[in-house]
Amino acid sequence: MKFRRSGRLVDMTNYLLEHPQHLVSLSYFADRYDSAKSSISEDLTIIKQAFEQQGIGTLLTVAGAAGGVRYIPHIGSQEAKVFIENLCEQIAKPERLLPGGYLYLTDILGNPKLVNQIGKLYASVYGDREIDVVMTVATKGIPLAYAVANYLNVPVVIVRRDSKVTEGSTVSINYVSGSTKRIQTMVLAKRSLQEGSKVLIIDDFMKAGGTINGMISILEEFNAKVAGIGVLVESENTEERLVDEYISLIKLTCVDVKEKQIQVDLGNYFHFLKDIKEIKNQVDEELEE
Amino acid sequence: MKFRRSGRLVDMTNYLLEHPQHLVSLSYFADRYDSAKSSISEDLTIIKQAFEQQGIGTLLTVAGAAGGVRYIPHIGSQEAKVFIENLCEQIAKPERLLPGGYLYLTDILGNPKLVNQIGKLYASVYGDREIDVVMTVATKGIPLAYAVANYLNVPVVIVRRDSKVTEGSTVSINYVSGSTKRIQTMVLAKRSLQEGSKVLIIDDFMKAGGTINGMISILEEFNAKVAGIGVLVESENTEERLVDEYISLIKLTCVDVKEKQIQVDLGNYFHFLKDIKEIKNQVDEELEE
């Protein structure tokens, strides 16, 4: 059926938002709405403008026969700052303090809206890297991993502490926990990860980095590569960090269990967040090569 | 800044999609776009039409001073049927069969797009019930629970098999597994669920229903109520089902481990999926009362 522009704009917006990082051909939209490609092009210009103006992301257009349009989710640095500062405030509440200097984050990680926004923040810094799959370890990191994966349009793989009958055959490794120095086990279903995959590791909390190091070790068993490491909260006062390159949203600078005080700061996220224009230029260069 | 209609339509569509089940006042949009309420009303009519026509959902308008507009995600029965039948086909592949008659579902549950769509299917049947929180048990049900919760605009609570230091104090119960008859434990952080909550239980797989029964028992400890039970796959050939009312997308009718054969059928989902018009009438009646 024939669509008017206004109806097309609503449906195209929904379609693009539901298919981040997909390359959608203009013909697809032209057929979907029984409209001329020139009209579709004009629609896309309007959507692109609104997306950029409102901090939703941008549209990249790829010319040529195999071309089309791709929605790149992206958050502006101002909006990211407001969001992370707000999160810092919530996390610094002393009632979050648990024995051992851990933090109660269950309520934050249980809020789909916050989790989605964190996913979008990570997708904004990892969107221009080649990533085949997002990996996390059960249980707390799972919602974050799905939120990121959704914006990056890739699947999720979950490492477990124990093997389950519903996973089929598995690969397991032992690793040393960074803070407790105890030997622990990690298990990943054989079928769940392809050899040579480029993997983005996501987790909720990093102390010394033992758990993330464990995930890196299990990736080696699959000849897979680390494409990036993102953590929601990093704890600063650790003797030695086992992981070098990672991106954190929040840094725990001081935890005083006795005095029930928590001090937090912005993580290193903003060193990595690019301007939307930079991303566009970079993609243009890649296309020209 | 002032927006033209086309830009408003794009941004409002994004805003509504990001805030399902929220009541958004017309003044909010009027301020956001520095536009007259009459223009906003016209925009909403266009969006509503496109949402209904394209099977995205609908907009409910609530009149009066405390009024506004609410986006109700909803899937049409035809689209739901195509999706579930496609899922059935994928699930019936013999290579999914694992020892004990279990099914390998990790790839399906690892696909954020499929998981979101399953979430929307459940939101379409549970959207008109009073639900405060979605509950699941670690690990497999977690992505499904978040997808549903996201569309219902409520938080997620995760029951575990073991207590963790990062959860604070917990309530634990013992229950009997339906199929193996073994005694197992379930644990829920005290802080994570409020007394008297109305809870939608979501899980990926139900055999005899022991796990779900365990979740119901733990809800009793919190004086919480079951508002609904949704499972992705139910297994039919169980001696006695421990759970009465539930909604399943897919029913496993026959599993022959020896011959490596799986037979699946549509679950009871379609007995519960209402037409979007029914939902609108129901809401109208509730508003009139």
C-alpha cells in the first residue's frame, strides 16, 4: 500500500531503531512503502537530521549498487556526562556498601532503562570496531552484555562458573581470582563461539581483573580475539591490575567499610568517546580505501 | 528550538518507543518542541495510525488534566504466528537434542533480536495486567526477562541457585525439582523485591514446572503475588504438571533421543493474545469506571 511521508517517517524511524548497524538498501524501503527512491532519500535526510539533533545517533549512507543506509547509535558527550554523573551519585550511596568492599548494584542492573542506556554508551565507543560477539560471565553482566549487543547487532555468549546439561559439551579453564587469589573455573559451551571470533568483553565490576583475565584465557582456547573490554564500575585501590586496556564508566576511588563511605569518579570512558563527526569521517575514509 | 512536523514525528516516535507504557503528557511534547498542543495532537494521530498499521502497537490517549498518551507495544496475531512458526522450525532441528531430552537453545537465547521479539510477544499478552516486576531464575531466562520487562516498563529480579556476596542478605527456600525429584535451593536478595509486589515469572523452559514452583514459593516469602507465568518452551510428556496457569510460545510434543527426533507445536499463546481493539475497549471501560 501507498504511504504518505508522515507515515513513512514514523515507520522508517521504528525500523531503523530496531535494526542498528544493519545496512538497509533504499530499494527495501522503496518497496516497503511503494514509493520512489528519491522520496525515500528525502525521508532519510529528515531522519538523519532529527537523529543527530536529538542525540539518537546518525545515519550513514553508502552509495552504489550494494549501498544503502545504516543507523549508528551514538550518544553525545554532554548527554553521556549527565547520565554517568547521575549514575555516580546513585552508586555513591553508603547503603550500597557490602562486606568485602563490594557494592550492591542489583537495583541498577535490574532497571532495563538504565541498562539500555549503558548499552548505548558502550555501543557509542565500540560501534566502529569490528566485533562479532559480546561475551560476559554469569550472572550480573548478562543484562549489560545484551544491551550492548543489541545496539551493535551481534549475538551474546555467556561464560559460566559451572557446566550445565543444557549447554552440550563445553571447554573449561582454571584461572586465579585477582583479589582472593583462589583458583576458579570458567566454562563455555563449545557450540556457542566460533573459532577466530572478535569478542567484546563486558562485565559489571572489575577489581583486580581476575574474572576478565579468565575470559581472555577462555578466548584463547577458541582462538578468538579480544576486540575490547568494557566494565561498568572499576575499583581503583587494587595492588596490581591484571588487565591493561579497558573502558570503565565509573571509578570507585575510595571505599571505607568502617566509616561507610564510598567515593566515586568518572571512569576513563570519555577518553574513548568520539564525536559523531569523527566517526563519520572515519567511515568515509574506510569506504574510500 | 522550534521543530517542523517531520522532525517532530521522528523524535516523538523514538521517544515513545523508548518509553513503552509511560504516560507522557501533551505538555511535555509541546514544551520539548516548542509547539502548540493542537499540533502535537495531530502528530500523535499520525503516529498512532502508523503504529497500528505496521503492527508496532498503539497509542492510548487519556483525556483530562492528568492525561496524556501512552505507547502500548503490541504484536498482531498474524505476525506473532509467523514468528513462532519460524521459531518452531529452528527448534525442531535434531542437532539441538541433548542428553536427558533437553534442548540446546543457547544460540536462540543469545540472539538479542529474537529475544526482543519474544519479549514483545509476552508484553502483548501481559500488557494489560498489573505487573510491578518481572522475575526469572539464573541464567537462561535472564535475557527473556529483560526483554519483557523493557516493554512493560518494570524492573527485573533474578533468583539464584546460590547466594553471592554482592547481593547482601538473602531469603532462601528449598524446593523439589519436578523431573529429577531432587531437593534444590533458590535464593533471592532481600532488598531486591518489595513486599506485596505483583510478579510476572518468565523462564526459557518448563518440564514438570518444579523451578517455576520454586519461584512461586519464594514469592510467598515476600508476600508477593504471581501476576502471570510465561515460558518460551514447554515440554509436554511429563507425568504431572506442577503449575496450572502459564503461557507458552512453543510446545515440545515429542522428543525421541534414540531416533534423534523432535516434534514441536505452537504453545497455548494464541488463546491469550487479544486483538489490539479489545485492549483499547478494555482500557476505555476501565477509564469510565
